[in-house]
Amino acid sequence: MTGVLIFGACALLLVLGYLLYGRLAERVYGVDFRMVMPCRRQADGVDYVAMPTWRVFLIQLLNIAGLGPVFGAFAGCLFGPVALVWIVVGCILAGAVHDFLSAVASAEHGGENLPELVGRYLGRPARYLMRCLCVLLMLLVGVVFTTGPAGMLHALVAEVPVIWWCVIILVYYFLATVLPIDVIIGKIYPIFGVLFILMAASMAVSLPCSAVGVLPEMEFSLNQHPQGLSVWPMIFVTIACGAISGFHATQSPMMVRCLQQARRLRPVFYGAMVMEGLVALIWCTVGLSLGSLETEYVLAQAANGKMVPQLAAAGQLGMSFRELILANPAIAVNQACTTLLGPTGAWLAVLGVVVLPITSGDTAMRCCRLMVADMVRMPQTTAMRRLALAVPLFALVILIANIDFSVIWRYFGWANQALSCFTLWTLAVLLRMRGRCHWLVTLPAMFMTTMCTTYLLSAPDCGIRLPVGISSAVGGVASLLILAVLIYVRTGTPPAKN
């Protein structure tokens, strides 16, 4: 019963965060409900297409979610119940504010993409840096969410080689990138968005009725990570989607261009982030609850038994659920679904580990095209112009997929959170220029800057490996120096709106 109450309290806080803190953010920013949205001013039938609010919400949710609140929450639960605290606090005070206000700023400037928005307020060098960082991030997402699902599909249908699965996925990505947004994304995303919510809700309803129970062991002060990783700063990079993720701000402009009313910005963008936080909360709770469960029985049923020889060879039969998360998170999702939902869970697991990453990969590539179009100032109203950008981008994806970029990928989590720092500092400058209370975003920006710097200097797998104390001190000084620069920003001279 205690576990159920703790979970219920966390969920209630997220809902109250939307109702109270989201409205506070709306008032602090001063959202103009009379603003004419980009789909009205710049309608082109391709990227600026008016859609119903409910459809925009579900597309935005799936854009920012994918497997993030599932795999990230599972990885984060290895640290212990403290992961629940970060999901709730991070989502309300940082992630939802980050997503919502960056969307509002984009709407004010005609659906401007993140690199151009950052450059508008932080200057030309920041614009160039963000262009490189964002395009690289989108390409990496496109690569990983091609090869990853292809490998999973091959495990289920071994008769089809991995390379052919990659080709099929890339063809779909290409079509979703160049066709008008309402042709593919606008039609299938809402369906998968509903399934994504139902998948998490089914797990939440089934867990209390299971033999395992909800959160049987709760020790918030104890770091339970099996590899001994420190909570600070590791958990704040491990759980991004569900708390705060820089990737979200790259996706928001795509839906800003389809939303019809300014008063719907908070329900769509703050609301989608809170919904993602609820999903992450559910999966994190499932991971904490199943932590000591033995995996042999359920793994014997994984993918109708097709994966059992591979798992046995890898020594993954009979290990605990926590050990399985470290060894193979995709199979951990399969076990959780099958344990709590029976045969139906296997189908939900397939949805989770195959469909969801694909629905992030296609929008990542579409956003990549839009960002490059902004850079070269090329309108995307004709098919030939869209092809002129999409073909080289997909050639880069194929090239990167053939390179061992494991070292680069180690920095992906850090780069994603560093992206959120740029977005938050941009919003802080914007609010400071307008004479509004910038602390709403400045405090999260300082926290994330300190964390990212600490991670880069101390992380065991990709950092300089300095002691955490020294790294934290350097990170704190860095955030204070940026704050000092912000304080001297003059008010009353914001860049003109489009």
C-alpha cells in the first residue's frame, strides 16, 4: 500500500505541475493568445499545415518520447527510488518549462527552428555551434533508430537480413521526410500515440494486481546502482526523456507550425512533457518493482522462443531483472510486459522496442531537413527542393551507419543535455530582455550547466575522469559566470518578432 501511495503522490504532483506551474510559466512569459500562428500566416501545404489540437498533441508526444521514457526510466531505476524524484522535479521545473517556452518562442518567430532561435538571442557563434550540434544529433538519431529496430526485427523474423530491414526503415524515413506532414506523420502518429499511452496505462493498472506489488522496497537515501555509478551527475543524463531533454526543443517547431491557436501552446507542449513524465514514472516504477525478479521463465517465452539460444549463449537466462536491464534493455521491456500482461504483453513489447524508436527516427530526419533549409534559406514548397536536401542527408546517414562511432555515441547523452542548456539560457536572455522574471528558466539552466560540466569532466566512460567534487566545483563556477553575463543583458531590446 505504501508503494501505491508513493506512486500516486508522484503522479498527482505531475498533474498539479501542469495545472499550477504550467500556468505560472505561461503568465511569466506573457504568452499572447491573440498571436496569429505560423500555420495561418505561412501555410504551404507541406510543413505549415493546420491540424486539430488533439492530433498535434499526440504527434508531439510521440515525437519527444519514442523509447526515451521507457529505456531511460529502466536505466535510471538502477540508481534506486531517487529516480522517481528526478522524474517529478525535473519534469515540472525544467523539462516542461523548457519544451513549452521554447515552443512559444518558436511560434513568435514563425516556427523558427532551434539553431536559428538560439542565434537570434545568443549571437552568431552560438547559431553556428547549434547548427552543427543539432544536425549531428538528428543524423545520429536517424542512424541509431534505423540499425537498432532493424536488428530487433531480424531477431523476430530471421529470414529477412538486417540490411533489408535497414533499407525498409530508411525508405519509410525518406517518405516521411519529404512528403507533406499530414500525409504520413499526421495520419499514423496519433494512432501510435494512443497505443503508447495505453501501453503505459496497462502496465500501471496491472502492477498493483501482480504478485510482485508496487515498490516493495523504498530506500531513497541508498544508491543501488549495480556498477556503483554515482547518482550525481549520472542519473541526470541517464533519465532525459521524462525529466528534461534537449532533443525536445528540436522537435517542437515542427508541431508549432501545425498548431492553430496560441492558447493551445501550454496544453500541447507543457502537457505533452507532463504526459511523458507520467509514462517515465510508470516504467521507472515497474523497473523498481521487478528489480529482484528472476528472468528465466519469461525469457523462455520472449519472441516465441526465438531469442532463447542467443540469450542462453550470452548468459542472460536466470539473471535478475536489474542485471537484465544492464545486459539487454530491449529484452527487459519484453519481460516486464509479459510478466504483467501475459501474451498481450509480448505484442506491446514489440510496439515498444520496434515501432517507438522508428517514430522518433523519421521526425528526427524531417527536422534535420527543416534545419538545413533554414540555414541555406531554401523554401520547401516544391518536391524538388525537398529532395535536394533530403538526398544528401540520407547519404550521410548511410555513411555514418558504416562507421564505428561508438566513441562518439558515448557523448550523445551529454550532448543532448548540453542542448537543453543552450535552450534554457536562450530563454533566460529572452525573458531578461523583456524585463520579465528570468529565474523561471535561469535556475534550471544553472543546474543543467553545472551537471553537464560535471559529467563531461568526471564520467568514467567519456569524461576526463576528474574527481566528482572538483568537477562539480568547475561546473558551479561555469554556471555562475554565465549568470553574471546574463545579469548584464540590457532589457527592452529583444530581437523583432517575425
